[in-house]
Amino acid sequence: MTDVVKGLYEVVQDRRDHPQEGSYTCYLFEKGIDKILKKVGEECSEVIIAAKNRKNDDTAEEICDLIYHLLVMMAEQDIPLEQVEEILEARRQKIGNLKQFHESDHNT
């Protein structure tokens, strides 16, 4: 992961472990997983809408919001960033079967 994402994840974890008054991240942890997942869903929808409208600046902003909320969700679920990195690295090195990809795509 980039240093920026790693740094942001460290801040998110620090807010989880050392709550600070007035912190939006702390607010999300206080409200719990349902609120966090609601925000992930909302941000995902906003990425889709911005991309559909071909508004690149808006899409980039929404992607950042989604990544942030995913990091909050990961911290709440104790999913280490390294685990995601390992999975992405394995996928990067894999040469997939296009037919299997298309079959799995139709099942979702």
C-alpha cells in the first residue's frame, strides 16, 4: 500500500485505541459497525454515481471517502492492512482464466 494509505490507517487505528473528542473517526467507532457499514455503502454509491456521470474530480474525491471508510471498517474488524496487501499482491501475480472470470461475474 502507499505510504499515504498506511499513514491514514495508522491514524484510524490510533483514534480507535485513543479516542479524541470531536473526531469523526471516533464518532464512527462509537456508533459501531452498523454506522460504519452504512457509510461504506453510501460512499460506494457515490463513487458509482460520480463515475457514471464522468465527473473525474468528484469520482476521485468519492474514492478517497470510500477508502477512508473502508479503513475504518477494517480497523473495527481488526483486519490488518498487511492482509489486504498480501491478497492484492497474490492477485497481481496471478494470471487468471478469463472464462472463469466471466462466469463468476455473471453469478454476482
